[in-house]
Amino acid sequence: MRKSKLFQVLLGLMVLLMLAGCGQSEPAKSEPARQESTAQSIKIGGSSTLAPVIAKCADDFTEEYKTWNKVDPKLPEEPIVIFVSTGGSGFGVKSAIDGTVDIGLVSREVKDTEKGKMPNGKIIKMGSDALTIAVNPKNPVIQVKPDLTNDEVKRIFAGEIKTWQELDAKLPARPVVLAIRDLGGGASQVFDELVMKKTPIAKEALQLPSMGALAGKVAENADAIGYVSFGLVKQNQGKISVLSVDGVTPTTESIASGQYKIARPLLLVTKEQPNERQQLFIDYLLSKKGLKVVEDMGFIPPAK
């Protein structure tokens, strides 16, 4: 099992143990210890784009320090326990608000209504990402029509362009296979706002549960097109190709400058001010070590 997945498994086990505990009688002396252990863990969840970055950082942080007193001598010699789970940006914000997680992961702008429910919290930018218009490398559209207008992208995802030949007469008359994120993902909201502008996406579009699954669908289907995270494209070089939009190719430079328009932030959100341990981990995420992971995984660190 990859370490980056370990935290998701631990989170699931923790929930199962807590549920099991509700139906069993335990010696009174063991209850405080269990509550203390749970209380001192850091629970993080949300965006499937950002979660692997945070999981890798949590893995590195735990391996480096192991116990909290090695992070800060004032803290007790207790093991560092950090749980990271996915579920989408909507889950990340909702779970931060209702206290299911300490830190929510969000790959879109936080709505004003959401901010209103956590007025004492923090919104911290971890970096930037973009939604690329991605196709399979075997698709001849890369050679025939490597640049689309924003309107063409909109018409494709609305289902108005149903075959590749309808996009360009030189392309084959094969059906366009649309791959999108489910509605809980931050990507779907960003794409709706910046590209679709309230025009409905075609009902036949395949809704994928994570950005990784979306990238996988494009990589495996020669006729697929989807809005794939820039970071995921870089992680799958050779398996996914991207098209330009309105003459702009998504690159680190064009995204950072704002020239490429289908971009989004990568955010951490908390309902309240972080406690000491949470803040220490957030500081690590924003350190050179943490931001190197952001960059290594294909995303764009925040400007200094």
C-alpha cells in the first residue's frame, strides 16, 4: 500500500472503531486515553486534487519528526497522527464547518455563504492549478485542431458537438466521449463558472468521482475529452495531451500570470483559528519542504 493512501485507511479505521465503541462497554479507565488520542490527531479532508499533496506532506512530516516534542520541545512526547481523506471540495468545506475535519481542502474559491459560516477561521492558499482541456494522445485532434475557442469547448461539453468530425471535417466521425467531475468536486463548479456559464453539460457525460479517475478515463479512451487538473497532466506525461484555449496553452507561466483563464486556487480552510499542533503542520505545508511537494506534484506554489 502506498503511504499516501495510508491516511485514508487510518481515517476509515478510526471511524469504524469509534462506531464499534458505541455498542461496547469498556473499562472506565481506558476511555480518557482513547478520547485524548483522538483529540490530538489532525483530521484533514476534501479536494481529490489537493489531498495527495497534503498526504505526501503529512507522510514526510510524520517520518521526519515522529513525535510532537521533536517539532516543538514545549509539546509532549506523543506520536504525530494525521488523517487525510478525499471527498471533493464541497465535502472539504462542509466538513470543516461542521467539525468533521480540522482542515478542509478546497480547489475552488470559497463562496461568501461558506465564509459566513466560519467567520473566525482561516483560508490559506497552498498554490494554484488549472483545468486543462485534455484528450488522449491517440486522438488526431491534437494535429488537426490543437487550439479550441472557449465557445467550442462550451459546445463540446454541452453536447452540441457530438462527433469529432463535427468539430473539424478532417477528424473521424467517432462520438465524443465527455469525462467530467461529479457535482461535489470543485472542478465542476470552476468549469461551470468559467466555461459553461450556466449552460448545462450534456446528460451523457461520464461523471467521475475524483480528478484521478477523470484523468484515467481520458488516458484510456482515445475519443475522450475532459477538464483535467494541470497537476494531474504533469503527473501523467505521455498518457494525456492538452489543447490550447483561445490561443493560450496551459503552462506554469501562463497559469501564474493569469493568461490561461481556466485556473483555480488550492486552499486550506478552517472553521476556527488552528490550534498549536494544526498550526505547526500548516507552517510545514507552507515551508520550502511543503511547497516543494506542491511543485513536484505539478502544481504552482503561491507567489512569494
